[in-house]
Amino acid sequence: MTGVAVPYLRRERSAATRLVEAGLVTALIDGTWAVVLTLLYGRTLTRLWQGIAATAFGDRMYDGGAATVLLGIAMHVGVAFAWSAVFLLAVRRTPRLRQILESHHGALKVAVVYGPMIWIIMSAGVIPLLTSKPLVVTWRWWIQLAGHVVFVGLPIVSTIRAGSAESRGV
């Protein structure tokens, strides 16, 4: 009996599926990283998640108990989805970005730019706008900047790129 060779077919996934996967993967990886940093800094996890909620809703979130912890987690997930959606849109609309993604180490090349870009926009723009507090650059800010390559940029870029007809120009 002879076997039939079937060429490897790269699995295609819809844009919606890639967005859901990227949002969830990024929220989980970045959230885990935030938890680790919080514990290394000697802070509580309650304060981490309430701090995220406080960004949009003010310092009263620190007194809100479990409800504001859950709000902070939901906001964290929402931000992961938002940045994943921005990247998905960019991939779908930018042939040059697709070309870079298909190059050798393309996902890493893009993540090195996209992850820190997210951190800069959030820390220098969105957060000060919401809190009316100026950006303060400390050694922790630089850790966040570097960490956004691995814990934010790479999950988004890799997940959106994987199985993407757009990334191959199809």
C-alpha cells in the first residue's frame, strides 16, 4: 500500500479568531508579568488591579474591594484587546508590515517596535490624560518599556500573524 503525500497546509484563522486569541493571550501573559513585578516590588495584587481601575475612575477605586479588583482586571483585558485590534487592523491594511512579518525573525522585529510603542503611548499619553498626573520616568518605567517587547508586543504580533492570510499577502 502506498501513502499519499499531502503538502503542509498552513491553517487559516479568521480575523475575529485571531483577535480573540491575541487579546486573551496578551492579557494573560502581560497580566502574569504584572503580578510577578508587583510581588517583586513588595506590593499587593489587590493594589495592582485597583490601581488599574483608579486610572480611569480615580483613587476611590482603592477603597472598592473585590468589585474594583475585578474592574481593574476587566480594564486590563480590554486594553489587551484594544491594542490587538489596532495591530490586526495595521496588518490588514499595510503591505509593508506584512512583508516585514514574513521576513526572517519578522515577528520579533515588529514586536521590538510595537510593544514599546504601546508602553510609550499609554504611559506618556493615555494614563496622564486620564489621571491628570504627569509622566514620571524611573527605573521601573524602563523595565516596563523593555518588558513590553516580550510580554505585550510579541504575544500580539505572533498571535495575529500566525495563520494569517494577510501576513502572506493573500
